[in-house]
Amino acid sequence: MTAIDLPFTLEVLIRLLDTPSPTGFTEDAVALVEAELRALGVTPVRTRKGALTWEVPGHRDGRKHVTFSGHVDTLGAMVKFIKRTGRVTLSALGGYDWATVEGEDVRLHTQSGRVITGTVVNIRQSTHVHGAALRTLQREQSVMEVRLDEPTGTADQTRALGIAVGDFVSFDARPRVTPSGYVKARHLDNKAAVAVFLGVTKALLEDAPAHTTAFHVTTYEEVGHGAATGIPPHTDELIAVDMAAVGENQQSSEHHVTLCVADSGGPYDHALGNRLRAASRHAGLELRVDLYPYYSSDGTAAWRAGGDYPVALIGPGVDASHAYERTHTDALTATGALMLAYVRVEG
């Protein structure tokens, strides 16, 4: 099977993961992708909404235009309130359980550009003070706060640091690549796919696809409307690339690429899915097939906004989605290989 440049893809992925980009605060991550594309000789275009699009011409240009869509925005939070103790409460950006971010290091991004670090804790964090009450505390927004890494004990002292209601808060991704090939981090959803997009683009520049191939990186997927606008108007087929959720009673795997045939928005296009199955067989890939009951994608957003094209969803298997996630380089390589195999099909 045709492979992406894995060291290049991983290097880009780690830098993307280390670049904060909660939904609504994605400028630095988009700029990083732009810089990588320009280094490859590609000139991307930003939409007015802040998304990024680029194309690689096919040698059978005009026959079919395939667009891959993925998102660079991640889960995060905003400052909701500054407490009299000087600590701040949060409002979630994206869907996650508060228990999955307890104890996580965060960065508060102030309007002045100053970044202040802190940690998400609950209001009864010390077991030596609260005993059993800590273990029975329901983790929800009302009991979570940020302990700032600055000497502050009042609301006025916190405001004097430049912190204000509405400031964005990013979670530390903590990316790691293990000797056995596992990639661990927050926000593999969906920076893994964006890094693969760059690996696939590099491969297509070296060996052109049969079909003109576009890439669309969105910035509001985690709140449901990422690809509602901006998909290239000449798109004949849209393939969303996002994480495949690994878990009990699921077929997705950290070592494989998955075709999601249905999620909370209903089934994806059957015929396009079958064309992807055929491409995977041709490339000698083991393609997993799965359904996700609590999931939606940029493809769903594009369809709901009136997109007149078939949509499919593929992606690398990711364990512990919306928490501290993990995938394997096998899944990244397989996802890139399926994308390359599909756009190089002559039919």
C-alpha cells in the first residue's frame, strides 16, 4: 500500500497538539498548518469563517472533485466567573465529562496576550480535608474551578492579572509517542486527521492523484457547525476524516482505519462508503466498519447546511475519546493509505 511520510506526519502532529486551539481560538493552529503547506509549495485559502482550504490538481482534472474535511478546533473552556477566592469557574466548549478534565493543567489566554497557567480542581479536592465527601462529589460544572499558578486570593487580584470573563482556556495536550508506536494526547480528535492531511498532501505532490483533491480544515466542529460553510463549491464527494471511537461493543481499533456508516445524524452515503471499501481492498487494507450512537461530524454539518453531494466518514481509531486519548501509528498510516488509494483510483 502507498504510505504517507510517517516521521513528517508525526512531527507535524506533535507541534499541532502543542498548539492550543479550543473552538473559537484556533488562529495559531491554522497558521501552523498554513506555514507547513507553504513549505510544501501549496498556497492555501482561508474562508471568512477562519477555515482553511487547499487543492492538489488531478491528472484527470474535471472528471471528479473529492474533498476531505477535518477539524483543527478542540475541546476547551472559557472563563465563566471570577470567584471571591480568586479562582475562576469554567464554561465548557464541546462535549466532555468534567471528570475527564479534573487535574488537568490549563492555559488561560488573556485579552492582552498574556498566558497564565493553572489546574482544573474541584471545590473539595483534598481528601485530608474532606474525606469521603471528595469521593462522592458529582463532577459537574458547578463544582469545578481553576487554581491559578499566580499569587491571588481575591477576585480583584485575579482581575489585576488580566483575567476576565470570556477568556479562552486550553487544556494541556501532553502529547507522547511511545517506543511501541502509540500516540497519547488530548485532542487527537481531530488533530490526528489534520496531520494526516499534510502527509497525504506531501505524497500527492510527489505523485499526482487521478482526481482533483481538496482539503478543508474547519474550526467549529466541536460545537456542531464547522463544515456548514466553506466546502469547495465544485465538490462531487465529501469524505469527513475524524477519529473512530474505540470502546466496548465497537469494531474500531487503534491499529486500523474505520469506515463509520452511521452516527447520531443517521446513515452516511452507502454508495460512497462502498467505493471506499473497494479502495481499501485494492490497497490491501483491513478496513473496520462501525456505527457511533453519540457522535456527529463535519459531514453531518455540511449535509444539514444543504450540501448536495454524497458524504462518508473515515478515520483512525482513537481510544478514550474526549479524554486523554490514544491511537497508534498503524491507524495514522492506514488512514493516509486509504485516502491516497481512493483519489488515485482511475474510475
